[in-house]
Amino acid sequence: MRKLLSAPPFRHVRDAEIFRLAVPTFFALISEPLFLLTDSAVVGRLGTAELAGLGVASQVLLTFASLCIFLAYGTTSAVARRFGAGDIPAGIRHGVDGLWLALLIGIGVIAVFLPLAPWLIQSLGASDTAAPHALTYLRISLLSTPALLITMAGTGVLRGLQDARSPLLVALGANLANIVLCVTFVFGFGWGIAGSAWSTVAAQTAGAAVYIVVVGRAARRNGVAIAPSSAGLRATASAGFALFVRTVSMRIVLIVTTAVAARLGDTEVAAHHVAFQLWTLLVFAMDAIAIAGQSIIGRYLGAGDAPGARAITRRMVEWGVLSGVAFLLLVLAVRPFAALPFTTDPEVGALIFAVLIIVALLQPLSGVVMVLDGILMGAGDQRYLAWAGVWTMLAFLPCALLVLWATPQGSPYGLPALWLAYGVWIAARGITLALRARGGAWLVTGAAGPGDRERQRSD
């Protein structure tokens, strides 16, 4: 009988390689949801309506960010492949084009969606009391979209170059500034929920400026022009399309979840927002191994080492399971006290307490899902990820709609049932990713991964 683990924790020959990237990535990733939780704690002191408004608006903003996540993930994979093949200038060229594409997309998001902000809030089912707060937060925070997307692209460049330390320092600096500014603007200046939004704009703009400087210096050292390349922009956008489809399906799941929670009531959507922020914190923490996997797998395949990629994949999956078990125990331990920093409403607190048992039980499976998703992304298997995303979304939607149809407003069972439906989606993702990882179709070696043909023709 095969052992469950290929080696005890921290004793595997590849553990040092994994954690050299995963540890700084872990702290960079958890810094974002930790500071989002700080925003939630600050806004929650303003009232339940404000917290509910933040919950609705944040889903819109997270949707924009997630739809453009290919700027980080696609760039990481492409740059890591070229790093493994020894062609660093080509990787930086890809990264520079990614920064320009991020800027253009960010400007487009502001131009298109700022006028549509009231409709976006209404479409998520915000109540009459929560909607004004959601609209205020959304309109201001949309202004930070270009900076947010530039930060994503810059992070992808550095991680592809196997540098996880610099993104950590930028994330900590920007998010620490966000905490100070949020408290100052909301309570010191009395700006309310608008102060929370303006603190986000200021902090993200500062972080984006740092990435522009860092990538610009790397480009000059390697003789890479910082001007945009039209062919490079087209190739970067084309390579990211499959990731875009994957992310659309994921965002539909999260938007529908929030929309159902909002229609269950203000208490439910406020509790859901806190539970989801805690879930996001745990996902980001486990995603450290997944993002390290993107960099490592891209480098291994770029260097032509398919057996090495297979071996390190198994070890990263093992660490995904171990992390999930650790977070299961952690959530159970903090569950009795988790609502205290966010709300004084006993009904909201009771719902948070109920939902967190489901959040805890999903952690081991979530760990496997995060790791396998990152590994296939690092391998450039975006087409499969796109189709898998569509099918798992279709598995989730009937479950969520059944909750909305079968649960009367105000029922204490509505939100837990909604999170069980969310668990169905996580399970479906685990099945599709595990089936793919067991095969060998994703083990494509060489510097040029999928989606690079147009860039090659232009070189």
C-alpha cells in the first residue's frame, strides 16, 4: 500500500524549492484579504446597512479584478517558461506588454462601468437601505481599476522571474497604508464608507507606481523597449482569453451566491460578506502553493523536465491537503469568536457562526482545488481550465436557485443552504482538475507555451 505522503512535512527533497516561493507568496496573498477584513471591520462599525453595501459593491469590484486575473496568472506562466529556457529578455517583453494591456483595460473599465454603477448595484439585489452605501463605495473604488490591474501584471512578471519577495514587500506596504488611511478617512475625517473607498484608491495607486518602476528598470537592464508592441498586446490578450472564460464562469458562481444572499435579506448578505471574506483569506493562504506551482511548473516545462514537473506536482498536492486540514482546525477554533470584530448585530453573528462550520469542512478539498488549478495554469493548460469552469458552473447554478426558491426570507437555514450549494461547486472543480492532472496532456515542454504562436511570428 502506497504511503499517503511521499515524505514527512518539510522532509521532501523538493520542499525547500516549493517554500522558497510559497512562503513570501503566502504573506503577500493573505495581506490583501486581511486588509479587506480591516475595511469590513471599520465599515461594520458604521452599521449593518453600510456593511451590507460594502458586501455588494465589493463583489462587483472583485468581479472586475478576477476577470482580469489572466494579467497575473498568464504572465507568470509565460515568463516562467522563458526563464526556464534561459530567455529572460523575451519574458520581460511579455511582462511589459502585460502592463500596457492592464492600463488600457483599466481605463476601459472606468469609461464603461462608472455610468452603469447604479444598475450593477441594483442587479445584485441590494436593498433600499444598503444600495446608497454600495453605490458610493463602487463609484469611488472604480477609479483605482487601472492601478489594480497594473499591480496584477507586475506581480506576474516578478513571480515568473522566480522573485516572490518583491511582490510581498509591495503588498505589505500598500495594504498597511490602506489600513492607516481607512481608519483616518472613515473616523478621523468622518467620510463614512466613502473614506474606505478613497483609502483603497490611494493605496493601490502607490503599489502600481512601484511595479512600473521595478519592471521598467528590469527592461532597461535587459535591453527591452518599454514602449508597447501592438503584436505583443494582441498576443497577450489572445493568450489570456481562455483564462478570461474560466474566470467568467467562476465570477458567475460568486455573483449568483451574493445575489441569492442579498435576496434572502440584509442580515444574510451582511453575514455572507464576512464569511466570504474569511473564506477568501483562507483561499489566498492556500493559493500560495498554487502560485508557487505556476512559477515552478512553468520553469520545469520551459526547461524540458516533464518528470520533474510530475514529481513536484504530487508534493504540492500533498501540501494542499495538509494546509486544508490545518485551516479546518483553525476555523473551528475561532468560530465562536469570529463575528465579534465585524458586527454587533446578534442575528448577523448567529448566521456567521452557522456558516463557518461549512467553511471549515470544505478546507481540505479547497486546498487540493487551489493547488491543481495553479499547476495546470502554470503548464499553460488554460483551454481545459476554461471548459472545466463552464461545466462546474452549470453544476452549481441549479443548487443556488433551489435555495432561493425553497427558502423563505428570514429563514435561519437559507444562508447555510447557500453555502452547501457553494460546496457542490468546489467538489465539482476538484473532480475535473484531478482527472486532468492524472493524465499527461498538460505536460507540454518548451519555452513557448500555448497561445504563443502570434508572439513568435512577431519576433
